[in-house]
Amino acid sequence: MRSIRIRRGLFSTEISENEKDKPLKRGRGSQKKSKVLVMAESAPVEVKPKPNRKSRKAGHLKMIVIDDLKSETITPLVQENVCNEAIIDTDHSTSYVKLKDVVKEHRPIVIPKTKVGEVLPWVHIAISNAKRQLLNIYHSIKPEYLQSYLNEFCYKFNRIYFGEELFNRLMVTAVSYKNQFRYNVR
């Protein structure tokens, strides 16, 4: 059965001009961090995985930049992006207390620091890969552009299993795309 793993991540971004004169905060409230909600779908692997391999296969990934980590912010985003018949696994944060109202089953888990990568593996792999890619390519990111960079990362991640079908799917998308922009020709 497919399930959705949800976790929030913090991505380093540039400090805005009006925040540069203020003293820096540390941790989650830092001006240098942007909050991101990460939702990763995963399914069990059909055959027994080899040693040191994941027991679940990655599915669809979605990353959304959010203003705060409050339940009132996260719950509508999950309701909009996740099917109401889904089973959701999260850490035991207060940000997720209302998720049980919008999905079939919500399973919050208290995760010891030593087991974080094992309980929500694809979420953490996606967060660390996205951070590494952004750091290697862009070096410093303005907060207003972070969502675009994350969309690009998710687009690539969601197509890792397409293989040889990637080109064909791209062509179908390009041909069936309806141009949304109208040009005024006079």
C-alpha cells in the first residue's frame, strides 16, 4: 500500500535587505532559513531488497515553501495536495495535529535522532539531495526564488523511473499543452 511521508525542512536562503541590520536568530526562527513542507509518496518494494537498500520505492514528491510551521498553515496544504484516502506518516510534531481530520489515517511517530533516516527515508533523502543540489549550483538563493528551484528539483525527482519513456512523455506534454498566454497582435 502506498503511503505519504510528510516532514518539514529548513533551507538556507539569503537574508532580505530589511533583516540584514537585525541580529541573527538561531535554529528554526533564523532569518537565513526558509521553511519547506515536504511530501513524499512511497510504496513497498515487491521483492526482498538487497542488504543496505531501501524497503520502499519512491513515488511522487512535492515541496512547498511555507511561511510558518503552524498547523493552520500545513493542514490546508496537505488537504489540497493529498488524497483524503491516504495514509500519512509524520514525526510527532504539533504542526500535524489536525491531519487526522483530512485523511483516512494519520500515524505520528516519535522518532529518535538516531532513527530519523530509517523511519521517513525518502523524505530525508529528497531534502538532503535538494539542499546539496541547490548549494552546488546556486550557492546563495533568494527566498522568493526558492519555490521555483524546488519545483525544478521535484520535476526531475518525479521522473527518475521513466527511463526511456521520458522523451515520449515530454513530447506528449509539449504537443497537448494549451498555450495560456494570448498575444495582442495589431
